[in-house]
Amino acid sequence: MADKTQKSFKCIIVGGGIAGVTCVEQLSCRLSSADVALITADAHIKAVTNYKQVTKVLEEFNVEEQSSSVLEEKFPNLTVIHSAVKALHTQSHLVETADGQVFAYEKLCICSGARPKLLTQDKQYVLGIRDTDSAQEFQKQLSKARRIVVVGNGGIALELVYEVEGCEVIWAVKDNAIGNTFFDAGAAQFLIPMLEADKPERDTPCKRPRYTTQDAKPGAAQTFTADRNTRGRSCGPTESGSALGPDWHEGIVLKGAERASRRVSVEYQCEVEKIFTSEEMLNSPSQTNRPDTEGTWPVYVQLTNGKTYGCDFVVSATGVTPNTEPFLQGNNFALADDGGLQVDDHMMTSEPDVYAAGDVCTACWEHSPLWQQMRLWTQARQMGWYAGRCMAARVLSETIELDFCFELFSHITTFFNYKVVLLGKFNAQGLGADHELLIRCTKGQEYVKVVLRGGRMVGAVLIGETDLEETFENLILNQMDLTLYGEELLNPNIDIEDYFD
């Protein structure tokens, strides 16, 4: 294979998403005289724009789809190779692409993102939304739809349910509240009225990455109806394009075939048991498959709670899995329980000179008590940036310490038209019963939750324009004993921001 090698590079990055592009930018700057290559199957890359450091740890930015030529013009030492990766040979330090080319590297970073977990591989009536092409296909199918079933409780599902117009939505979630990964039931109760409220017009494009939330009461389906006026994780080595960026729905019209009516029915604590075509439903002798909705539909979804719904198509938004193919074959990568490539505190995998960043990897160093990995765009940027620094430091024989961004989990976004800030162990992750919660809620305005352990703040959820993110971030980082303040900590009559200034 060595005689097929066309070119050698000091560093090769695989994947044109946020992690990969951020890594490329770091390397191209810090190793300006070294040859750097980006291998991506997509003609476009995901670039961070309008970056803003909100607090010491919190950051917000836009994600923009750009031509890869923009990167090459910016960095003369960069070569972009448009192809999928066919194979990786870590012992010989070679990357083989789908178009037959072979490239040698000294350092390699895998930023291939994740791929959606589809309910079924039969794509005729089941859509997974991950990249630009799949989002456009969803828009096309939705324009003819009267009813869809959305399965999943993550960011894509939450955004779809809120954004879709002119189409009935049956929303199946496995938890007792929507957005269970991000919010508790109290926050879900605060947010769910937005499903029945008029969705406000946006005068300007949304400028924060969107992710996820949570929702209300468990039990039977709840229906919310309101009439109103009509108003993409990193590129993998497969043939699919770059993952959708924050606010992916901003550029497309999510409008169904019905009049401008909004109706969402939530089915809690259930999963999909079986999916039937209309022919299979008609020929089924079982009476348990009797649909809960009248009419003939192209596809039927049987849920584990015994209900069966007919619809035009199903949206599978049940999460993602690290996109490790085709890197594993013939190599000895250590994998985490979630299928991600294990990386240490310098973003190095178990294979020599191979790094990884973003959704494809799993952070396996000893975490800060206030940080956890979540496969979000903010962490993809942070990991890509840090991986680039680590690779450059190794080439330059420099030492580098774990970046401060891994000291405290932080995320800022908008959801259901509310500003949302998540800090530290915002959902009391891993704390067991050894914690207490303080909550302040003003209906339609704000929801503030503080997580305390041993009198010290370890997490917070801020929904709405609270202006508390910097104060709470400092209190979490400083680990100040707040026992004396008790519930007065969230007294709305006390200007806590000035108090702890």
C-alpha cells in the first residue's frame, strides 16, 4: 500500500463538522509551516461564527455552513480532501480514502461525529434527521403530511415538535417528561405551555445553539391545540454530510399540508413496539393493532403502551451513536461503554499518534466533580480546539495542561423561545440523595433551579432572562458555603447579582 501514497502530512483531521474544523484551525495556526489536511466527504464544512465568551466558561456562537475553500484560502498550509475514509492503518500511519487515495500522517485526529440511531433501516416511512440532505428530505415529506409520529426525547425531537406547523404531531417519549436529559419535571411544566401558545415571529435569526428540554406530567396522552397565523455533530467518514448545526430549522419551512393549526399529542413512558405498512395493518389478524386514529395511513406505529397510530411518516429522533466506522477494522482502539473512542486528558486514543474529538470520542480521564460529557456543539468546539492544541504541543515538544473548559460543564441555548443556561450538575447528575434543590418559578417569565450539596452550589438551570449566569458560575467555581442564606438565595426581592458581586 505504501507505493500508493500520494502525499504525507504532518497532521490529518477526519471530519468537517465543528470538532474537525476547530481542530484544523488550531493546528493550521500553531503549525503554520506544517502541511495539514482535512478529509471530509462533504463539500461544505461547519464553521464557528460570531463567537462570544459570555462568562469565564460560558460561550455562545453561530454555526455556519461554508465552502471548504474558505478554509483553504484562510490557511495556505491546509489541503482539503473531498472523500470518505475507507480504512485507517494505524501501525503504518496511513489513511485510505474511498476514491482510492492513500495519505500518510504523523498525527491524526478523528472527528467523525455520530450517526442517528434509526428505529428501522427501512427508510421508506422512517426518517432520521442528521445532515442537510436529510433535513431537506424531511421538509419535502412534511409539506404533504397531515400527521407525523415523532419518536425520541432529545434536541431534534424537541425542536421538531415546537417548530412544525400545519401538521398533527404524535410525540412518543420513553420518559415521564419531555427532555429528560436536560430538565427536571418542574422545568418541563414551566416550558410545556409553549406548545399551546402562539409561536412568536422571529425578527432576526436565532443566534444561540439549540439543544433540548423536558416536559410535564406522566401518564396518558396530552393534547395541546392552538390556532395561529402561518409564519446541522461533525461530518463522518461515511457518505453522509456534516451534522446539522444549531438552529438547523431556521433555513427551511417546517409546514405540513393542513391549515395553520397546532396540535401536539404526547405519549409518555412508551417506546415503539412495531411499525406496520398500511398493507401489513390491513392483513394483520391481530385486534391489538387496531389504530387509535381513524382513516387509512401509509404507516402505523404500535407503541408499548398498547396504542397504535396511523401517520404519513415517522421521525426517528432516538439519539446518536459514535461514528467509529471504518476506523476499527484492523486496529485496536479502546472503546467506551457508549461506543465512543476512549481518549485521555490530551485527547489521545489508545492507538499511537491518533487523537479524537467531538461526538465520536468519550472522555475517559478523571472528570472534574462539576463536569460531564454531553454530545453538544459547545463540547464539540471545545474538544476540537483542545485536541488541536494538544497535537501541536506534541509536535513542538511543549507541555500542556487540561483546559479550563473541562472544569465546569456549561451550556447556553434557546428552547421554546426561552434563553436556557445549564451549569455544573444541573440535573443533579451522579449526586444521589446527597443534594437539595432551590427553585424559583415565575410563570411565563423565568424558571431558576439551584442544586446544592453540603451547602455549596454545584449546579443550576436558568430559563428566561435571569441575568444570573455569571453570578451562579462564580458561586459554583468558588464553592462558597451558602448555608447561611438558605432559601433567601433565590428571594426575588434580593438582587443576588449585586449581593455576591
